[in-house]
Amino acid sequence: MSLCTVLFLASIALGQAAYLDKKEVTSTSTSTSVPQYFQTSPEIYAGPTQTGAAPFLAATNPAPFGATRSFVANAPLETALPIAGNAQNASIFHLMGQLSPYFPNPEHGSRYPTSGAGASKFGVALASQINAGTAGNFTGALSFLNSWSYKLGSEILVPVGRQELFDSGVLHYYDYGHLYNTSTKIIARTTTQDRMLKSAEYFMAGFFGLEWTNNATLELIIEQPNFNNSLAGYFQCNNSNAAVNAGGNNASTVWENIYLQNATKRLQALSPNFKLNVSDVYNMQTLCPYETVAFGYSAFCDLFTYEEWQDFEYSIDLSFAGNNYFQSPTGRAVGIGYVEEILARLQHHVLTTTGTQANLTLDGNERTFPLNQTLYFDFSHDTNMAAILTAFGLTQFAPVLPSSGPPASSRSLIVSHLQPFGARVDIEIISAPNPVAANRTAASTNCYTQGPATSYIHFIINQRTLPLGLSFPACGNRTDGWCELNTFLQIQNASLAEAQYDYSCNGYVWHSFPHVVPTRDGRWRARDLRELTSMLI
């Protein structure tokens, strides 16, 4: 691509994005209470502290560099494991869906399992049988279980999760530091959940440095039932937590019972006193990423072949497709509150009314919903980020995934590429003095065409452009993946109605159904619900 200088006006980051001048720091300790040799703030005899110019890599980076570019592996985790059938020397840690440690794709950071997750269930089941004297004598590759016990925590960030968010802050500083107005103190938003707060704090430390509180204030939105919160939209969407939205889990279970048959038999032969079922084996597979990010290594990882790890990835894709993306009857509704907020920011107004889970108390006040920032940082969960992409109507992720196995053709919805641990969605607003050429791949191409000043919107997911034209034909077939901002706003005018928020979240009391129900556009109609109810009664 030829290098064209285009002016970036602002960046709106979900999951993240800032440079800072050195400012006066209020001491947390005084010289009268702390000896000088223990005093770190304010700094004494600090030496030269001149700050250089802020970088703007988002505008100056000449990448991509082609196939000869160098590769730097994830660290400090031990991921170089001998996996049977891995002929391409590929990383199984890129096949673990939302449990994958962050990597740039060809949310909060890595964490312990959520309470009651499958990983903990295996630990409980094994301990129960050991205590009852009915388990033990594991052999071969499972012999480590003779002395193994479940030692994971719950919910909070693990050390590499803190690093992922700090590194993300550093990366976004390089990309967007030039945009930060050093005379301002910005508002960044997260939720009250511990890992969400810590994710935001580590990101801010990476972006601004340890004294980030001089440059940003965190706004904590309550993450509990009965509180409106666009960063955790499922709490105010009752049907998203009901059986009707379990289609993804159901489809994943169908697939698990297909692809884990051989693994269950193979591992059962090494476990004479512990009866393993497919659910146990799947829970053992989830222990690999959780233990790796918690302890640096897990003996569960090389129990499975490379093909079984590819199949594991697909099981998570099925779960997200049916629970959060376009096969979910509530996917659009869960994410629509954040879309409503983005549109308000882009059109420079607070919310005066809402038909979603957006928090009107906060979003109706410029003090808590500022409109004059050049950078906005919001922190959310993996499933909520998936619902937001759905609510935007990014139908390139809508093709139905069959529970019988991966489709023959390539699929766009791969959760490890979209929502790994530490995932980020950057939304750039770009201003140009003239319309920017849609195809600038030739070195001789003129960057601009004739016409007035034009603004564009650019979505980046995990450091890779999301081509908006694939979902919105009106955006055109642009090689940069951008869309004219006015066109994008016209498209999004219909997003609130398409989400059918109240109907999707609080409508019919539906019955459970055994498999994923495909809806290509993520919307339900009354006819769909009548047919579904009729089929199940």
C-alpha cells in the first residue's frame, strides 16, 4: 500500500486506547512520615525528566511487511509442547477460543475460571472419588493425576492477564499517544467486577505510566442484576440467561460428543478406577488453557492431539454463535446498549432517552458521558463484545455453524481470533481533506480523489482490520476496510429497531430446545416464536 497521510481525529476503543505530559504528583506519603530512602513520591533527585514527542504508529506504520516478517512468540508461558499430529508446528494456544492467551489475529485479560465452570467440576469430581477411595492408580500420560489437585482460583486476573492488559496499554500508546490532549483528564469506563477494574487499571498503567490517575479517571458501572450497564448487557436481558438462549451450549455439547469419542476411550484406558465420560474429558481439555495462564504450564495440554484441539476451538465457536452472535435470539439485544452509546458519541450528544440497557443516569450527563475527548476507553467482557459486534449488524459473522462439525468452507467466526483473553476492538474516526481512494494498493495510486473533506470509520479487531464492506455493501469494496462515516451512521439508524430489545429480552416465556436455532440476521419475529413454541409443546 502506498503511504498516504490521513488525519486521525479520534479513536474509540472497546477493551482499550493515549501520551502524557509530566504533571505534578500529589504525594501519597510525606517526608515527615517516611524516611527519604523509602520515599518514591514525590521524586527527589530524579535527574532529567524531559518527555519526548508522542508516537502515532496508527498513522505512520508501513506494515504489512509480507511473508518474510519475523515472529515473536508469546512469553512467559510454556507453550512449546509436543502435540501429536501437529505437523505444521502450530500453536494449540491459538485454538482455545476465548481462553486463548492474547495474540494478534491473523477483553479483560487471562483469568481464572468463572465460578462453577467445567474446569472446576473435574477437580471436584476427581477429589470426591479419591476421598471415597474409588479413584487413583492412573497410568501412562495420566499418572500425574495420582498427585494432582485442583488449585485454580475464580474469576480474577492471573499474572499473564495483568501483563496482557499492561502490554495492550503500551501498544495503544504507540498507536494513539499523539491523539491525547495533555491538558485534559479523560474519563474511561469499566465495571465494578474485580477483573474488569484491574484490567482497566493495568491498561491505564501501560498507556500513561504508573501515575495514570493524573491523566484519567475510571468510571465504574455497577455489574449486577437490576443495574443498567452496556458493558455487561446480559444482566438486564432476562431471556439471555434463560434456556431459550442455550442453543450455543446445546450445539457445542452435540459436537463434543462427536469429536471426543476417541479421546474418552484413550484416556479411560489409563484410568482404571475413575469412570470418565465425555463431559469429564472436555473439562480436562479446558484445564489446559486455565492452568497454563495460571501456573505457566499444564500437563493436560498434550493429552490431546492437534486435531482434537482444532475441534475444541470449534466447540467454543458453536457456543458463542448460539449464545452471543447471530444464532442467539438475544445477541443483538445484549450488545445494543453499547452501540447506542457509540452512535451518541459519534453524533456528539448525551442520551436523553433509551430503550436499551444503557445507563441513562450516567449517559445523560456530560460529566460521566463526555463528548469532547479525542480518546475513549471502555472495558467489557468477551461475550458482551461478541454481542456488540452482532448488534452493529456485522453479518460476516452470521453464517450458521452446524453442530455436526466445521463447515467445509472457511468460517469467519473463530472466537480465538475475535475474543481471546485481552481482546480489543478499536474504532477509529479518520478525517481526510478529500475523499480517500478506495484502492491504494498500487504504489502509483493517488491517495485522494476529487471531492469535499470526508470522514471515515475503521474497525480493528486484535490489530487486524475488520472490512466493513463485507457486512454493509453500502460501504463499498474498499481495500482499507473503511466506511464513510455518514454512510455508516445511516446504516446504524436501523440498529435499535433491529435489536428488538424489549421483545428479545423480556418477551415470551420460551421453552428449552435441544439444538441451536439458526437466525441469519440475529432477529426474532413473532412468527418464529409461535413456530418454536408450537414445535416444543
